[in-house]
Amino acid sequence: MTHVLLIGNGAREHAIAEAIRRSEQSPRLYSFMKTNNPGIAALSEEICLGRYDRPKEIVAFARKADVAFAVVGPEDPLSHGVVDALAEAGILAVGPTQSLARLETSKSFTRNLLEKYNIPGNPRFRNFQSSDGIEAFLDELDGIVIKPDGLTGGKGVLVQGDHFQTRSEARDLCRDILKSHPGVTVEEKLEGEEFSLQCLCDGRTVVATPPVQDHKRRFVDDRGPNTGGMGSYSDADHLLPFLDASAVAEALAITRQVADALCRETGIPYKGIMYGGFIITRSGVKLIEYNARFGDPEAMNILPLLKTDFIDVCRAIIEGTLDRMDIVFDNKATVCKYVVPTGYGLPQDHPEAASTSSRIEIGEVQGARLYYSSIDQRTDGLYMTSSRAIGVVGIADSLAEAEQIAERAVGAIRGPVDHRPDIGTNPLIQKRVQHMKTLKAESI
Ligand code: AMP
Ligand code: GLY
């Protein structure tokens, strides 16, 4: 019987745990988590609570459990070299080594890689280790985006118009960042519609999963601050209403070239997930950033659709045999909505910001899947902790049906919770379609 180690404690990992347990090979799951996720715990043979910056503890648990391989969910353990530590102990993993995880952890590494290997998709950009030359470069850009080098928990990117307005503010922000980071990347602000293309990679072969669109803004109509993601959708034809097959092919072609470049640059094959955050602009597909893992929420859109045995997919990634596999996803539409505490994503000084820890009750949920995130199981019931609480996923033949399934299930979750009712609805989707039409018309 196959024993599998899963590292991570969010809804993304709950979806991964479910995909593992769905395997016909009846695998046993051993889960290493920062905090207990009752959804993952219920699917696990054994759990171990610990820190992601202590690879030795993870290796000790993996050894004791005699796992055949590991699946790493979040970026934190990757950035602390857990895959390297497991490899030293003879345990292979779905997830890149620390050096390869720079694809996510260092924005400058990735931009430089694309440039060095002549891979399309970069906006105009420059990396700075000191403030020399920043001002002159800022003058060359119409719109500015500033990215600190290093992992920033997805909250470090500063976009003109959102986080700052003027060039002089941009200059001051760069100077500040350089006090606490080794470098800063300054780049041209791209305009268009964003999409996530999560690809499986065994070091040589890259296989795309269906594209997904995430919604980062906290409130309806994309208002409010950016969050980790309030929900996402994917369509039955494995395209998106604003995205055709040639744009998906463009994004996949970029990712294939990046996988190849990574191997040439480091000498190590990338085994894991390459999740490209792309944007379709009036001049084609551009790269916003790569992540070295599945997206959260996007994993919840695609993993439930996977018809191929996930254990076989993991083995193919590890053994370098993805080219011999036919990986099939169900032709269904999915809509994921995150149920969050009402105070989620609000500034610290907001009166409701503290109301993140409360009891919730889940009534009858029909047809939807629930993936737990920041949820604590106490003797008297389920409590939200600090962050996004439950990912609710509707799956159906059409986006409209999937949206309704998700919405009905969200309605069955009672407590001081909030969600975005507009995600996956036709009016919001049509806005995206119209946005692209307008951009393309302007470019003619
Ligand atoms: P985060 O997920 O917090 O790292 O933020 C990434 C977000 O910043 C993306 O989803 C985009 O919305 C935005 N972003 C990053 N780079 C650019 C860019 N060059 N042009 C426009 N928006 C960008
Ligand atoms: N959906 C955004 C992320 O996983 O980074």
C-alpha cells in the first residue's frame, strides 16, 4: 500500500488530500500541517503539527510513516528547502528544490531567466539592488509595478493606481523596500484580463490543466483590498469566456520554454507544479509571475475534475514519465467561492477587522464540495480562525449551474461570514469579455 506525505494545511491541500484519497490504489495519507485542518485530518492516517521552516522535522515524520513520496502544497516549505531535505533522505517529492523554487520566491530570477533565454512574455522591467538608476527608469514607464525580491506572502506587489499614485511615491517605495530586501524589480504595468494556468512538470514534459480565473479583490465588483483570492471559476470547454485556445497555447508554450530554461540554468529538472499567472493584453499573453505550487483557490477548480489517478500523476512527475500519460480532466464548469469571516481582508483599525474568530454552522449542503481552510474543530463545533474559512465548489455542465450550486451551499453556512456573490455570475463574466473586446478594439 502506498503511503503519501502531504505538506500543507489550507483548502488547496484539502483538495490535494481528496485527490490522493480518491485513487484506486487506496493510498494512506500522512499529513504535516502548521495548524490542524480537520478536513485533511479526517482523510489522514496520521497527522503531525509543526513548522514549515524545519525541514528536519518533516523528514523525520516522512521516515516514520515510510512514505513513497511527498506532495508539497504551499510555497513556504519549498522556500525552506524541504524538497532538498527529503531528497537527501531518499524521498522524492512533487515540488521543486529550493533553488528551482526561486521561480516563485525571486521575481528578478524569473524575469532574468525569460530575458536570458529569449522567452516571450516579459513586460519592460529592470532589477535594482540600489536606488541608482531607478528614477530614470520610472520616467520611461507609463504605468508602474514594484515587486520586492523574496517571498512576500502574496502581498508585496505594489501597483500604481492601487497602492500608490505618483512617480515620486514609487521612488520612495523602492528606496524603502531596498532597506529590507536584497533587491526590487520595477516593471511596466500591464492592462488586460488575468488567468491562471497551472501546469504539471516532470522536468522535461509540461502538461497544462484547465485555465482558471481568480478574484483577488475582497468585495463585489472587484472593489476593496487584494486578498489571497476570494474565489475562481473554470469553464467546461477548458477555456475561459474571454480566452481562446490560442492564448492558452501561448501561455503553455512560455511555460514549456521556462521549464527547459530552468533545467539548463540549474542542471536540475523541475518536478512539480508551475503555476503561471498570465494576463492577456492587447499585445498578446504576458507573464505576471510564476508560483511553484498549485493556486489557492485554483487547485479546488481543477483537482476535482481530474479523471486520471492522481497517484499515477504524482509518480509520473517524480519519475519523469509525464510524456507517456494521458491526463484527462472532466469537461465540466467549476465555480469556487471562499466563505470568509466578515472581518477578513479589512484594515487592522476597521471596527470589524477583529471578528475573524467565530463559530459557524454548516447546514445541509447539496451537490457542492467543501474544502476547509482556516477552520478549527473544537468540542462544541467548528470555529473560523483568522483567514479564509471554507472553499465552496460547484461543479456542473455550465458556469451558471455551477455558480448556483456554490451559491446555495454558501447559504447553508451560518455565522458572521461573507463571500462574493458575483463570482461566476454572467454579469461579471460579461464584464471581463467586454473589457477584452474594448482593449482589442483600441489596439486596431
Ligand atoms: P500578488 O498575488 O499579491 O503577488 O499580486 C500579484 C498581482 O499584482 C497580480 O495578480 C496582478 O494583479 C498585479 N500585477 C503584478 N505584476 C503586474 C504587472 N506587471 N502589471 C499589472 N499588474 C500586475
Ligand atoms: N490564487 C493566488 C495564489 O494562489 O497565489
